[in-house]
Amino acid sequence: MLIIAMLVGSAALSGGITYTLTGRDLKGGHRVSVSLLSAILVGATSLFVPYLPALAFLVTTAAYLLVRRLLSPGLALAASALVLVGALGSAVLVMSTALNTM
């Protein structure tokens, strides 16, 4: 039950935060699409790695808030998408390495 709660919680938290943060930059269906994609990516990665995807999402959120002030909203979203995918991939690689060296 704890694993299911963690999966659902991290996906819901990432989707909710993404929906809130992108309110100024995106409207309508695009805002919902980006939020659902973020929730699915973090939730799916949480299947393999218990806690690192939530941390990766928080790093991505901070990067998005910083880059949004420097670049246009579209470029900030693209950059944060790359950061999220890279951070989630790194989280999976870290957990894979840790399990292989046990």
C-alpha cells in the first residue's frame, strides 16, 4: 500500500505543481497536456526508483522558475522538459548502478 501511495502521490504532486506553475505561460488544453505528461513521467519513473523522481521534479521546477525569467516561456518549457527527462534518466541509472553493485 505504501508503494501505491507513493506512486500516486508523486504523480499527483508533480501534475498539480506543473499545472499551477504553467498557468501564466500556457492556457487550456496545452496546460493540461503538459501537466499530465509530467505526472505520467514522474509516476512511471517512480515504479523503478522510489524517491528520486520527486527530487528530480523539484530540481526541474527550480530550473524552470529560473529559466522562465531569462528566456521566453516556450524556451523555458523546452529547457525544463530536457532537464526533467535527463534527471529522471539519471535517477534510473543511479538506482540501476546501486542495485547492480549490491
